[in-house]
Amino acid sequence: MKRTALPASLVILIFALNLTACDDFFSSGWGTPREYSAGNINVTINNLDRWLDRTIGNPPLAKLVSENISKQVADPHHPHRAQFQRAGVRMAVESSGLGVALSTNALAVLSDMADADDEDMEEMLKDILSGIQRDFRNSGGAAAAANITTIAANDIPGNPPTFPPESFAHQSTPSEVGQVILVLTLAVMDEKDVVIDEWDFDDLYRIGLDYTNGVFSITGASDTVRVLAAYLNLITKENGDSRFDDNFLTAAIRDAFSGN
């Protein structure tokens, strides 16, 4: 099925404005990073939103605050655990530099997704991953993925991995989920020494995943792969959440990973 076509320039503008304004997708800080002390970070429910605002466009600070949150939510009885988890994951993505990497290296490919046929999605997503992989490595993307894994892994029992109904993940926007999947995918590929240009989505087993009967499961013990599988299961057609159909990034990710 062919998606509704939009002029490329309009797609780029909508994508940048929508995800920057609504979902804090792009980093906007271009200044010299300052040194931060973890000892000065005290995240509470009363200042959580302020910390989230401060970390936008500030990857070094985002890294420290997400690490602080990951320690707090290790307590299953934390009174505001879901709110902290969602904020911590958003900060971890910010710390990865993903937004800047995408806008610098892959924005044209992203805009082309708006009017691409489904069968083109796999190659386009590979182009995106390949284009941002170097920046991801250089900006500490593995550490960001580790924080996401620490924050989310305890919510995901069993195999196939899925988020329970009360999990913070169900409150995440499609743009947030799409970003997390990109970060985790790049981290898992590095973890498995997979060269993106020599890999395709028929070889999910090479990164520890299996897709059968509409469900993603894992074939190894990596917590990062387990969290990735849970996020992928969140956006499958079988999940029935149409929000992910309507977002071109999550729709493209789903089509590529599932072969649909």
C-alpha cells in the first residue's frame, strides 16, 4: 500500500516542527558542554519536569539525570515510578545525540519515507541506521541504551517480551517509541558486531531476535535485546494501537522489522 504523498520540503518542515515542539526529538544545544556533578542532581516529583526541560539540547546533563533516575526506579515501590521511567528514557535518548545525528545525516531519507512504498521501507531504514551509526558511537549512544535498558528491563517479564498494561511505555508517544527503537537497535548491532551495510531485516537472528506469527521474541540473554523486542511488540499490528500506524517513523520501523 502506498502512503499519502506529500512534498518533500513540507514533510521535512512538519517532521522537524512537530517532533521538536511536541516530542523534544531534536537536540538544540550547540554550545560547549559544561561539566556537571552527579552529586548536585536531586530529582524529585516536584522538579522532574524542570530537569526534563534542562536536559533538552544538553546531552551531558541528560546522561547524568537519566542515570540518577535509573537508580531511583530500580525500586519497584517508587511512588512515581512510571513518570520517572518515561522521563528517564526521554533523557537517555537526548543523551545519545540521536536527534542531531538524524537531522545532520538522515533527514532527506526520513522525508522520503512519507511517500515511499512499503517494500522500500527496509532499505530506507537501513540507510538511516547506517547514516547515523558513527555519530551514535561518538556521542555515547551505548551508554544511553544502557540507561534505557536499566530503566525498562524490570517491567518486561518472560519471552516474548512485552510491557504489562500498567507500564510507562504505553504512555509514550509514537515519536518517543520510534526514537528508543533506533537507539536500542544501534546499540544491539554494536553489541553483536553487526555491520549495518552487510545486514538485512531477514537476519534478525543475528541481533538476537525472532519474528514469528506477528510477535517478536528473543533468542539470547541480552537485556538490551529484550527491551528492544518489547518496544517492537508495542508497535506491531497485532497490538492494535493505531497511533503507531499513523506515525510514519514507527510505521516504517514496524514494516521493516516485521516484513509487512
